[in-house]
Amino acid sequence: MSDPHDREIQATGTVRPGGRTARTRAAVHDAVRELMTENGGEPPEIPEVAARAGVHPATVYRRWRTRESLVLDVAVSDVNVASPIPATGDLRADLLAYTRNLVETFDRPGGLAFVRALATAARDTRSGPERTQEILRPRLELFQRLLDASGTTELTPLDVVLLVLSPAYLGATFGMLQPVGEHAEQLVDNVLDVVAGRRARAAAREPRDG
Amino acid sequence: MSDPHDREIQATGTVRPGGRTARTRAAVHDAVRELMTENGGEPPEIPEVAARAGVHPATVYRRWRTRESLVLDVAVSDVNVASPIPATGDLRADLLAYTRNLVETFDRPGGLAFVRALATAARDTRSGPERTQEILRPRLELFQRLLDASGTTELTPLDVVLLVLSPAYLGATFGMLQPVGEHAEQLVDNVLDVVAGRRARAAAREPRDG
DNA sequence: ACCTTATCGCAACGAAAATTGCGTGAGGAC
DNA sequence: GTCCTCACGCAATTTTCGTTGCGATAAGGT
């Protein structure tokens, strides 16, 4: 996670994650976050980041190599912090809380950075899909726990992504979500409609329980 | 459309859209399409495009100025050709035909280029949202005609975008749509479930017709 | 066919990004 | 505290992008 690019493994195998290295890493990450919010979610240029972080550009080039991998590194570091996923057992309430949070996050400048960085990484033909799935897995598991909490068997985590996350994402990128609160509620309503529809179809196929 | 950047208007007002100019434009457009499909939908760099098109880089810089405006120009040129939107009156059939086409388009390398280019353009704070809406308007009107043909009053074109286009887009970017055909059918089923849900709620609010 | 001029190729230039070798200082194990 | 070495700062260098002036050629109207 801290070294996303192909780093030559040292013969001794010793790693040095603390002290100055950690400080530099934190400073660079903070600089990336700041510049990204200031610049509307656009991945900042390496020299700019280095100047903001008070670090020599060569250091950033050596450790992260490219803009994309740097932004992805920051985004992955934030994935566990941002957008908590509740699981109280009330499907509508849980989804609504998550979706509200998500829509508001996307609405803020730089809020799309994580998804965009992930999309950029996924486009990379080398370590693309595998790494993407690896990063997404914990989030999908949290979605699964949200669904399990309410006993919703009609939905998969992928459904939640496609019905909530993707419309919120595209809506935000195209500036189509004027009333943010209503938007979130509508997305959740859509999800519940899909659940109802699938449940009805399942009941029609198997009339006496299952 | 052919001159997306601020071109200084000549005093005489004469434009010269034919002959050599048209040839270079076509060559550059083809080069952009080729490189974009080869590179996974990534906007190619200007010198690369120029080399592929057999044109001097300065020419491309003069006419299009930046990668983004060049890609957007190509995308806008293709918007009327790609992804026809049927309107036979059968909502499910129309949506399915459109969605199948869309999913397949997105699945092809470079198929996401248009949406991505549009997203990049929308991110531009200057001419962002207005230009985006302007480009999207004809598509949204086609969606409206699709809905009108079947008398579906519960959906807006924006709903179609959020329920079909955005999941197809995000699914394609993250490589989450293994069985493409099933994916399209599932998206359409979701839309129909939403229609049913909204119709039921509307009937509940207004028991005796409306 | 001629004339005007928009557009292109060419090349030189400038600026900024990205790479690399080397010396030094900080981390971490003993 | 001592030693080893990883990571950083520094600076020189290479690479690449993007701009601009100028001459040549091709478009299009008369």
C-alpha cells in the first residue's frame, strides 16, 4: 500500500516504516489531499505536491513514480476512514445513512478523487482488474454485512454498487444532483423497489415458501 | 464542434472547412480513436496523435490546444452515430435493446472514451456544466421519446441515465460485468422494478385514478 | 486562371517534468 | 552507544511537452 510501484526488494529485507519515512509519507499524503480539494479533484503534479509537502521532488518520484499511483495510494489509505457503512438491521435507514454520506462526499470538491483514482488504476492493463478487486473487496464485504443485518437476500453487494454508488458517482461528475438530500432518498427508494420486485418474482416462482 | 477552443475570428470571416483541412481533421480524429482503443480509453498525448496521423504536432496544438478538448471534439463527433435509442413503444424491449448496445459498447476497448471525455470536460470549472448539459441534451431528449412511446410517466430521462447508463459505465470501468448479456437484462429489470414501485406508490396516494 | 489568405510543415526555442548518481543523515537492530 | 543501511536532499542531466515565427502550399471566391 505504501509502495504501490515495483520497488526493488532489498537483499536484507529490512523495511523502515517509521520515523522520517512516515513523516514524509504523511506530509506528501496531506499535500495531495489539499491540492486535490483545491483543484477540484484533479490529480496534482508531482513537483507541486513536493513543494507543498516541503519535500524534494526526487523523493516523491522515487517512492511513487507517477501521479496516478500516488493518488491511488492516498485514496486507498482513506478508504477505510471515509464513508462508514452502517448495519443496524433497518435496510432503508442503513442505506439512507450511507447514501446521504456518499452523496455529500461526492458533492464536495475532491470527493470523487477516490473513485476516479480507482477507475484510473483499473484502466491500467497490467495490474488493473486484480488490484481493483483487491481494493474494493473490504467495501463489498461491508455492504454484505449491511444486507445481512436486515436479512436481505435479494441483493448482492454488487447491486448496491450499481444502484447507489454508480448513479451517485455519475450524477456528481455531471452535476446532475441539485437537491442532494432528495437525490439520496430517491436512490434508496430505487433500491427498495428492486428488492420488492425481485421478492415478488421469487414468490411467483416458488409459491409455498422456499 | 470542429473548433472547440477559442479561435481568433478572422477579419474577413471566411472559414475553410474543406480539402486539406478536412483531411487533416479526419486523420487526427482517426488517430485519436485508434490510440484510445489501443490504450484502454486513455486520452492519447498530442505528439503521439500527430505522429499517428502523419501530421505535424504544431498543427494539432494549434487547432485543438489540449488533449481534453481534442478528445471531446472526437467524442462529440461520434455521439450521433453511436448507441441509437429505439422507441417502439415496448418499454422493456426498447430499454433492453438500448442497454445491450450500451453494455457491449462499453465493453469494447475505448468504448468508455466518450463518457470519460465528457466527464473530463464537465470537471472543467470554466465551461464545465453548461457545455456538458448542452452535449447531453439531445441524448436526454431521445430518452424522453423512448419513455413517451410507451407512455411511461414514472421515469425521467435522468432516471434512465442513473439506472442504466451509470451502472453500465461504472461496471465497465471496474470490470464487474462478466456476463454482458445478463448484466443488461438485470439493469432493465431494475428499471422496471422502479417503475412498478413508483406506480404503486402513486396509486396508493391517489386511489381513484389521477 | 488569378488573387487573397487560411492552414500547414518546419525548426528553433523555452519551460517544465522526470531520471540518475552521489553524499549525508536518520532509523532500527544489536 | 555502535554499526549498518535505507531513505532523503541536492544537483546535473535527459526527456518531453508546448509555443512561436516564418515560408510554402492549398482553398475558395471572383
